[in-house]
Amino acid sequence: MSEWLQKTGPESDIVISSRVRMARNIESMPFPHNLNKEQSENIINTVYKTVTSGNLYLKDDFNLIKMKDINNIDRLNYVEKHLISPTLANNILGGSVLVNKEETISIMINEEDHIRIQCLMPGLQLNECLDIGDKIDDLLEENINYSYDEKLGYLTSCPTNLGTGIRASVMVHLPALRLTGYINGVFHAAGKIGLAVRGIYGEGSQYIGDIYQISNQVTLGASEEEIVNNLYNVTLQIIQKERDAREKLLKSKSIELEDKIFRSYGILKNARLLTSEEAMKLISDVKLGVNLKLIKEISTKQLNELIVLIQPGYLQKHFKSQLKGIERDKKRAELLRQSIQVI
């Protein structure tokens, strides 16, 4: 299991993880969608050799995984752990990823861009992610000439990534803001200052389990530090609003809130069939109960792990079987019962 899921960081009662991703392309090479097999392999080899030979510490720390060498379930599992994107998972021809042992750093190769450096850490640690990303970026740039323009910055396959090429994001759990009806106000305010609010798996994904990803939309015209600091400061404000909403619920609807939380806990411990969406909602309620100190037998860290464990790719990997429909819902409920009993 990824280290960013196994550990907790600052503000972990609300912030599950922080991520910084940098998009880079190699000078004079077509963008990935126009690469042939030989060009794709050349890029993979160049990035791999640069990372593993440029720093003795990194030599044995990274594992190269080619999409063509792993099955559909493993690819889906990497997506669920946020180590690769669905776009990379679908690029069987030349898609690859370098992942460190702790699964906190992934370098996607031949995704939408030639190189996407990504750092993931638990809790609110955006600046720490940026620092690690910058070091990997500097290492790569020692041996690779990036596509760069003095006015436009780093050149990327999608114009929305021009400039710094950086996307910073936080994954946050905001159940009280939803329950009190304030969540739409957060969406609106975020949009007005250049931030996007998306579901757990980013663009196009649903809002489930009261988990949201908040990220910058603008990459051009601001420095990396400005982008990260803006998101950091906004996240602190959202954290405070969520905590205020939790206190409000405890004061005004204490018995209703406790009933909702403990009912969900009971279902998680006893259900025989659970869809992914229902399980996420139940985990969200229990997570709120843990953070409010109403439930003490389980931790925030363990619940964060369960968010990944119940996803289709992990379930199939865990039970070593392709699962569909009701059989998958049955195994999900079984895994949750077993996990909570062990805890």
C-alpha cells in the first residue's frame, strides 16, 4: 500500500493527501499521441537512465513499469492509488511509469505529455511535494532538453498546462459542508479564484464519499510557488469552514448526526452486499465519526486505506479473480467486514 495512504500528515482530519504534478516535453519530439514505437521506447529509456544514473540514491529506488507488461487489473490498481492516470493506463503502446518504493513519487512517461512528474504526500504538504518535484525536475533537466518558450514557458500538449506546467491539488474530506448545505458555496468561491473542484479521480469523476480534489486551473502567468501557496492558503480556509460546520452539527443536530454515523458503522461491519458508491458514503460517515471522537476503535489512516481497498482493481487483485456485478459487491462487503474486525 502506498505510503501516502499508510501515514497521516498535517490537517489529516480533513486533508487526505497533497499532490504536485509537473508536465514536461522533450525538445524536437512529437507529442505522445504522434509518437511511433521506436520514439516511445527512446523516451522511456532516456528518462529511466537519467533518473537512475543521475543520482546514486535513486538508482535502486525506482521501478520501471511498462503498461504493455502488466494486465488490466494491475493498471486499474495503479489508477486507484493515484499513481497513474487513466490516459496512461490506456496507452499500451508506449505508456510507462517510474514509481519509487514508497509509492509517493511517480514519473509518468508518454502520457498526455512525454514526462509527468508527480509527488503525493499525506495531509497538507503541498510545499514538501513541490520541493521533491523540483529536485526530480532538475535531475531530468541535466540530461534532457525540455520544450520551452520564453513567453509561454513549458510547452505542453494541452494549452491549459502552458507556463509552469504545474498542477497542485489537495484531496479533502468535507462531509459537514455537504450536510449543512455550504458545499456549493465552496465550489463557487473556488471557481472565482481560479481553482477547480473535482471528484476523487480528478476531471470527469463523480463526487462520492464527500471527497473532493481541489486544484489550480491556471498554470501561465504565475510562478510555481505562487500557484502552490494560493492553493495552500485557500485549503486552510476550507479546513476552517469544515471544522466550523462540524461543530455546528454537533451542537444543533447531535443525536441525528450520531445516529447517522453509528448506523453507517453498523452497516460496514455487517453488510453482505455493498456497491462502491454506497461503501464510500458509509466510510465517509464513519470517518467523520472518528474525527469527532465518537468512534475510537478505528483510525483515520485505516479508513483512508479502505477507500482504495474497496475499489474494483484492488478487489480483483486481492481476491485474485475477475469480479463483476453482484459478486464484486459481495466481495467488497466481505473485505470491509474482515478489515474492520481485524482493526
